[in-house]
Amino acid sequence: MFAEKVIELLKEAERNPVTIDPFNDDKIRQILEEMQTLFRMNMNDANATTENKSLWTTVQVRHSALERNKRCLLAYLYSRMAKIKTLRWEFGAILPADVRELLSDDEYEWFTKYSMNLASYMRSLGQDIGYNGIDLTENLKPPKSLYIEVLCMADYGKLELEDGDVILLKKNSRHFLPTSECQTLIRQGILKQIS
Amino acid sequence: MDLTDDNIALSEDEEEEITAEVVLKTLQSAWQNERLAPEILPHRNDMVECMLGQIQHMERNINKLPKTDLRATIHKMELSRIKFIICNYLKTRLSKIEKYCIPILNEERQRVESGTNFLTPMEYKYAQEYLLNMENHMKTVVLDKMPGNMQMFESNKMAEHPNMQSHVFLKANETINGVVLEDLAGEDEEIDLEEGSQHILQYKPIADLVKNGKVQLI
Amino acid sequence: MDPYEVEFIGENRIISVIPNFSYDKIYLICGEFGPFRAGLPINVPLWLAMMLKQKQKCRIVPPDWMELDTLENIKEEEKRSRFFTKMPNEHYMVEAKLILGAASEDVPNAAEIKTIIKDIWDIRMSKLRTSMDALMKSGGGYGRLDHLTMMEINSAKPLLPSAMDYLLQIQKKAQQRVQQPSALNTSTFSQSGSSQNT
Amino acid sequence: MENSGYLSISDILVTNEKIPCKFLHDLPKMGFLDPSASEDDLKAGTNVEIPLWLAESLHSRRPPLVAVDLPKIYKDSYREILNADACTVDMHKLSQYFYEFGCYIAKHDIKGEVSNTLINTFRQRFRMLLSASVSTDSVGAIQPLSVSERLQAAAAANTEKALSEWLQRGDSILTTANMVANHRKRKRAEMEMH
């Protein structure tokens, strides 16, 4: 049957909606090859339609299969793009190595471009009135208190606060910090809020 | 001590001055509507910038107060509430712009010409760049490797449209008579929205009422 | 929306507190409040009241409606009526949760009040589910929901609107052919086993 | 179904469902579409189940290349069961994409009976979604749902969970981002396996 490989690819993408799987280079190549084969067969048969009219319908059927493969491949890429966007919002502009390697080189390039476009938009916010931009990846939840107690989950190193104080974030150390200054570290899993 | 600029002129040609309080209320309702409407709404950059100005002004003044001063903490808390609204509002818009970038850009081109643009210039630029990156990515990874007659990036097909017929909850800010609800059987129904009444109905017939502030999405 | 976002919106409501400090007026962006006089009640936004309470700078004055007799009446009325009755305010549950959570010592009979508000909430939530089912059965295209508070409406999302959207889509897509008897050659369709149902 | 756009994976999976068709013309070199046949060409008159996307495309040709039959779950006997009490039906067994697939099928059913069945079925089964949202225990007690029903019930259950957490708890705490947390979890699991 036509376009079956590409369905396996999509089912694979649907299985893990909250994580991203390695880019399936191999299968993409196979599907593109299937398309080339269908196309070649169509070229041959299209030339022969003068002798055999009913070949024309065969050509049309293959053409539908080509269209189907195209749609499926684009849907696969698109669903990954949505996940890669989430990576940008959640991990930030720099991806951890183990996450980075799940992306193909082209996808990483897309990630970088997406990230740059986003950064330049955010930098532009409020520029007319002297702001250096606004980071939209912060202030994600309605604020409840200005300071929160956090537990450090990893050896992070020094963190300089807005008021100039420098604190050392060591694994298992506890701190009482301004909410606005530790949201990103919490999102990235380096700090954990203690309720 | 008064930390606010009490009266703000929104734009120079506008005689009328409105208070920061009104700006905040307007922004809050714009945020709420943006969150709950399926389509992108006309931007309220005037309100955003005005609030950002207020925040900046206020932050400078807070810094003059002792750190532990109760008033400083109160002001900081209010500012972080407002920052939350602004960030969430702008972020909501960005995610709609990304999702519906093709139809938004198509419609926006016409709106820019008539000066009734929904996006800010920076949002417009963002959308164009976003679509361009998407197109290039799809071309590089698969389209260019397909047989010749399959290589087109067909933006008409790719376009995802907001569902204008999705159902929303609303409260009428004033009485509106004769809202027409489309019925599939062809028997359209007319209803009146009395001031303060609440309804769930299709977005499409009330889209304009959201934009002109006659109803609030809830 | 997240319940905390609805709470955030509800926190703009004005309530009364009795501060234990004195201060001049404070000029916030959302309005001016004060002057604060120790021992004298004053109106502030709920979020500010909560903040002052947390810092032990005030006592909360329970809203008028947060009182046993009033709530008993509301509860009885809610039970009796087929419709949703009007609540004391649009964010009664947010007020109740925040005030009773952080300042139960400021509210006489706090424990009983908590129970009765929860009862009212539960009655209304079960009524809401019944009305949602009725709405879908009766047509599922439009509904009027006066007196439901924002938190209650939020609890019907996304299920109710998405089910209504879904139903509309089925109607539109599935009835496409029915409405416009087709230009297509329908005779190519086998209608084997067509039913007696109409 | 809300998203049946070009790039929608769920619509692609729906249109991959098989539908019985009868070929009306000879199709040279397409014999492989019929797994029971061994010839190169597909003969007019062959009955075979093919994916919906292909059937739609063959049917839209002028003249149509296939005649489409209703899949049995949309025929009389099943419709009667559904119209009697849709809540007793196991959608998992019947069809994962009962409504979405049905919408495509119904387009071809001139009498509109499929369409009425879809609408009635969804209306009746809405109360199952309602009860599935209230408590997770009851999800097991009701008849299995279709994919889209399951998604709606899951979304409703999330709302319910967030609400009851809100009612019981004090302040909302800030947490690790979803994808970050899941990738960490996966990494841990992978490390344990090696």
C-alpha cells in the first residue's frame, strides 16, 4: 500500500506528546525515495498513455500517493517544529547537549533562527521609552509573593542578584530569594520552590 | 508620597487625558479578551507602552525608598501583577501569530494599507520572519528533495485558520439587541444580550462586539 | 484559564481591613488607598489585604455575606431553585478561599462558614453539570448562564465549549451532502442496508 | 476534528482508516492494492478496502474510479444499537475515530442517516465525558471512548484536578517546565537502562 512508512513516522511522533524523539533521518530518506520511484513510474507511464489510455488513471492514482506523502512529511516536520518552539520557551536559547542531539542539524538551525527572531522581538518591547526589552519567558504565573523559599537541585554556581548580592547555588542548599529573580531557574529545574 | 504620574496624555493629538487606573483596567480587559478569543484582536500597544512607562517611573521611585519599606513592597507587588498581565498578553498574541501566521499575514497586508492594522509593527515583522523561517526549513529538509512537481510550498493549503465558530462565554457590558445566531437548519435565531447577562455562543456573530468593547469574554 | 488566573482577576476586588499601623495615602496604579490609621477600617484590593495579612499588618474585616444566617439562606435558596441564584459577589469563592485560608481567625464561625460555602459550591457545581448535559441534549448551540461566577464558568472549560464546537463541526461536515444534493454521481454509492430510521 | 487542516496529524490518521470500495474501471499496474489478487492489473469490479484518502481521491475523478460502500459500523444494524443507547458502545472496539471518520463517510450518505447517528451518539455520550471528568475512578467504569472523546475527557479531568487543587491548596508554586521535566525523566530512565 502507498504511504505506509510515513504513517509509522507520524504515529511515532504522536506517541510521546511531551518529549521530542530523535529526528528520524532514515525513514525520511526512505519516504523521499518512495516518492522518487513513484514519480519515475509516472513519467514512464505518462509517455505510454497514447497507446494505453487507461494508464492515465494509474498515473493519477500515483499522483495522489505523492501528494499524500508530501502532506505527511510536512505534518511530521511541523509537529516537531511545535515541540522545538516549546524547547526554546522552556530551556531558553541554549539547549542541554542531550536535548540538542535529538534535533537534526537543519532543525537546530531552525531553532536558532526562531530563537533569534523571538529575541529581537522581545528586545524591541518598550524600546521607545527606554527599556532594554522584556523577557516574555518570565512572569508566567500570577504573582503571589515577592520572595519565595527554594531548594537548589544542582551545583549551579554563583548567582548575582539585582541588588548586587552574590549567592552560591550548591546542590541541596536552601535560599530565600526574590521571586522575579529565580523563576527561570525554577523552570529549568535548577531550583525547586518549597511550599 | 505620590509615585504615579497621575494623568497621562495618551497621544499628543488627543486632548483627553486618562488616568493610569483606566489604562490598567483597559489593558486587563484587553488581556482577558485576547486570552479567550479564537482570533487575534487589534493590538493595544498604546496601553502596553503607557503601562510600561508607569512601571519604569514607579521603579525609579521605589529605589529611593529603603528596601524593607512596606510601601516599597506594596508597589513592587503591584508592579509584578501588571508585568504578569503584560507578559501574558503579549505571549498570547505571539502564539496566535505563530499558529495562524499565514492568514494573519494575508489579512494584515490589507489592513496595513487601510491603516487598520491589528499587529504592531514589531509583531508584523515577527510574523513575516517566522513564516519565512518555516518555509525555508520545510524546503531544505523535504520539499527540495521531492520530485520536481511536488516542491511547492503551498501556503494556501498550509494555512491554519482560527475557528471563528468556536463557542465562547461572554458578559454583556451594555444591552445589545438582535444578535443573530446562525442555525444550520437555516432558521436563524435572534437574541438580545441584556446588560450584565451572560451567555455561551459562537464567537463569529459577536466578534465585533468584543472588538468595540460592548461585551467582555469570560 | 488556570484557576490561579481567575483568582488573580478576583484579587482586584475591594475588601475592608483594619491595619495595625498608620501611614499616609498610598498611590497605586490601580487607585489610591489610605490614609491608613491603626485600628480604623479601610478599603484595599484583596491582593493587598492578603499581603498585609501575611505580614501581620492587619486584620481582615469579613465581607457582609460571610456570615452564617446569610449563607444558610443562600444555600436554601440555591437548593430550592432550578436556576442559579445570584451570589453575593462575582468572586465569592476566591474571596472565601483567600480569606478563610489566610485569616480564619478574623472570621467568626470560620469552620462552619467554610463548610457551608463548600456546600453551596457543590450544589452549584452539580447543577452546572446537569445544565451542561441538558444544553447538549436540547441542541447545544447556545446557552444563557446568568449568575454563574467566573470560577464556575471556568470549571466548564474546555469541556462545554469544545463539545459544542465539536457538535457543530459534525453537523456542518456530516450534513454537507444533505443540504446540497450533490452534483456528484451519487449512484456510484452503494446504499446497501439503508435503514428504516428517519 | 477541530483541526482537520493540512498539517494535522490526527486528520491524517483519520483519513488512513480503511473503507470498502468497488473499482469501476481497470487500473493497470495497481494489482497490489488488492492483497488477494496476484495479477499486475486491478480489474474493474474488484472489491477491496483502501485508505479513505485514496478512496476520496479516486472517487473525485471524473468519471469516478470507485464506488464507495459504507463501512459496516455506519450501517443499519450498528446505527440501531447506537440510536438505542450509545453509552453502551465500546468505541475503542468500534472505531477510534468514529465521529471524524463518520463525517467523511456521511458526506456520501445521501439519506443523512449517518449524520443523524453521529449527532445523536455524541449528544448521548456527552454525559459520559461529564462523568469521566469528575472522578478518574469513573473513567474505568464507563465504556471505552474514542480518541477525540478521550482527549475531551482528559482535558475536562485536568480542569477538575486544577480546580480541586486550587480549592485545597494555598498558593500556587512555581514548577519545572513540562518538557524540561519530561526530558529529565527520560534521561534518568535511559541512564538506568544502560
